[in-house]
Amino acid sequence: MGRKIAGARSLRAAIIAATAMTASVTGATAQEENTLRFAFQGTLNALDPYSLNETFTLGMLGNVYEGLTKRDEDLEIIPGLAESWEMLEPLHWRFHLREDVTFANGNPFTADDVIFSAERVRAENSDMKTRIPADSEWVKVDDHTVDVKLQTPNPILIAEWDTWYIMDKEWSEENGLTNPISARDTNPGEAAYMANGTGPFQIDSHEPGVKTIYTVNEDWWGEVEHNLDQVVFTPIASDATRVAALLSGDVDLIEPVPVQDISRVDSNPDTDVLTGPELRVIHLGFNQIRDELPTSDVEGENPFRDARVRKAFYQAINIDAIKTRVMRDLATPVPLLIANELFADSGEFERWPYDPDAAKELLAEAGYPDGFTVGMDCPNDRYVNDEAICQAVVSMLAGIGVNIDLNAQPKAQYFAKVLAPGGYDTDFFLLGWTPSSFDSWNVLTNLATCRDESGAGGPFNLGGYCNEEVDALAKDIVVETDIEKRDAMIKQAYEILTSETSHIPLHQQSLAWGKRSNVDIVQRSDNQVLFYWAQVH
């Protein structure tokens, strides 16, 4: 818990200051003394750092790319590619860039790269648009100084910049990467699998869905804290295969360890489990934007537009059963879309109680006494026991007469579907969210602000929930520098979301990494796997 609180405190301090298994795993390549072999349940696809705003992808790319700021082991904001910054005026910031920094290909890092990255991250296909204000102006003062001019105050300006990675302008233009590659693009081309950052590692080879090899960037500007020569990453979707690979010594680090296997891995003399709380909240969402749901048997109307139906779904879900049976007590039920530690007034909110009888009454009042059928999208390799959670939800909703057609698939296909252009293609879904700024504005803006049919608005508001009062509050929250006023507005926004059952918050999942006993690595509560804090003994 301490790391979460530290991260939240660093943000509040910033606000005050502003008044930020394949064969390759099992032995095709001989293990070197300082090789870390890592396996995750999902794949690493495009290497464009603006393609997908997802923790695993951002963490894997964070070993190669860097932002103007970084976060330390306790999630405190520290200098990154900007060695210092200052507020010249309330709407005028100046960033002093590090000198003698180069990208992996040898190109020097300069202000031109920052200006280019600021433009690129706000481009059409970027999934990272909320990282910087859309109306901010970026001005090159000299090769190592950049000014940022704002239209309104922004107390959390730098809070998300550790995962806004700076790209090499010259290299990007040479390789046809001037514009971001969309995560929805099923055939993005070879350039999507290239990377060139300033970080402590570089990608030597990348076969999406098969294997990625990282090697040390010998010219990295920072202080080296790892002892690695290379990292071999292999996606292993099967829980059983992933655990077996760790126990047999074929891999050194896995994430996650299935909750049912934690005791087995921890009791093995050669392996350990690192556990801890995570900032991510798992939630369910509804398609509220369409006139009719494509996957439902209800014709001519959308039942999810009725708050009584949404609340019925909520009250049909036994969150305690999910916690104990599915998550084996490695989850904390939450009443909001944000982790309890990240909002001071979260203790004043309560979940709608589990009450199937009340849920049935609500459905009947809404005109669906016999329930209805609807499809549900769920990833099966992204969050801890994600498919099992969805299966439990399917069973619970059957108890109130709702028939769910579950579509569980790998995260690459899942995100391509639910983020489809021209109206997100999902009627009922499971999603996890970690606010990169550790702040409620990030949650509200990404998950609950209105969007139109083109997808403008909340980029991960997959169901199109819309309340103009919430939109107005989000716009005020991002510019308010008085903490008490700001928290009061955040509380008001959450009260609206709760009363309307905009989403169904489920729980904060817990971290569970499995490692060989000869491996040391820092486990942060944002769940980024960062190799530059790893040691192999």
C-alpha cells in the first residue's frame, strides 16, 4: 500500500506546486549468465509507443523509450529526459533537456524530438492523446530547452509524462512513422515492429506473438542498476504452461502467477512469488450510445440506456464470490472506478448491494421481466483471471434471466474489436484501468467523458456513457489548483457516475509475479515490468 500512497502524494505535491511457450524459451537459444527470460500471458504487438494506452505495452516499451519525466521505485516523479523544469508564469512552463543523450541509433536527442513527439502524440491514430493538453503550444527555445504554453492552468501537467515516450524525429521520418500506428490496424507494416529510444535497453529482434529480444544500450545516459546482458520475452498464454516453465527453470520471471498456483510456486525451493496491491481497477461497462444493441435480442431499443437495467446488472453480481472463489482473496472490491488509495473521499462511497431479487424487480420495472440476451467481450490474457471473472458474471446474470453470449479472446483481438473506429464494437465488456497520473481526472476523462460517433471524447469510454455535467466537471478539475475545491468536484462527478450506474466497478486486482530465487526485481504497484531494476545472480 505504501507505494500507492507515495505515488498519490507526489501528485498532490505537484498540484500544490502548481498554484505531475515457444521453442525459443525452452532452449533454442542457450541461456547466458546475465540473461533474464520473461514470460507474460499476452503478446507485445506494435512497438509504436503511441499505439496502445495499456500498462503492459507501456511498461515493455518503457525499457526502450523514455519520457521527459520518470518515476522511481516508489512512483515519485523524478527527472527523465528533462533534467529540470520551472513555471515561468502560471501558463508558461520551461523544460531543460539533458545534453549528450542519444537514441539507440546514435542520433542526438534535442528539442526538435520533443516538439515532434508533442505533435505526434496528439495525431489522429494516437491512443495517448490525453497525455498532453490538446491546445498547448510547444516552442523550441534552443536545442536543449523547450517552452510549453498553456491556455488554462494544469496542475497535473507532468503527472503522465513518464509514459509519454519521446521519439526520434529524424528516424521516424526516415521510416515512415511520422504518424502513429493504430492498435486497430491488423496489417500495420514492418515499421510497426521497429523501435529506437533513448532508454537503457534496445530491441534487438521482435517477432510479435513469438519472441522479443532486448539488449543493453551501452550508450545510455543514466546510472545502470541492473546486471543484465539481454532479456528474452516470450508470451505464454496458458497458465499451466507458464507456471511449468518457471518451475522447470525454462524462464526466470512470469507475470501473472494464477491465483490458484501461488502457493505451489512459493513453496517450490527454487521459486518465489512477489505479491502486492495494484493500482488497476477492473470494471464492467455497457454500450449506451447505440439505438439498438447488435448482439441483443431486444429490437428497436437499447436496454442499457435505462439506468434501472444497468443497476440490475450491478446488483446481480456477487462481488464477494468473485473475490473469494475466482480471485482467491487476492482482490479488493471497490465502489469507484479508481483505487481506494488514489482518492481521499473514496471511503464515503459504497457499492450497490448484491441483491438478485432487487435486480429482477428493476428489470421488470424497465420492461424486461423475462430478461434478454446480449453479447459480452472479455480479454482472456490481459488481467488476472479475466475470463474466469467474465464466466462468473455470465452465471450470475443468468440468475436474473439475462443470457450472455461471451466472446473471450486474446487482448490483441479484444482491443482491436472494442476500439474499432466509427463506433466502438462492444455491447457489454470487461476492462481494467490504471490512471497513469494516479489521479481521478485521468479516470473521468478516459472512461466517462462523452464521445461522438467518430470516437472523439473519452478514448476508453467504450460504451459511450455521456453526462454533460460530468464533462463540465472534468474540464474544471484539470485546471483547478485548490485541492479542496478539486476534490469536491471529483466527489461530485463520482456521485453522478454511481447514481447512474455508468459502469460496474469490480475490484482492484493484486499483483502476483513469479520468479526464480536467483532473480531480484522491483515490483511497483503500477505493474510495469521494468528490466532496468533486475539482477540475476
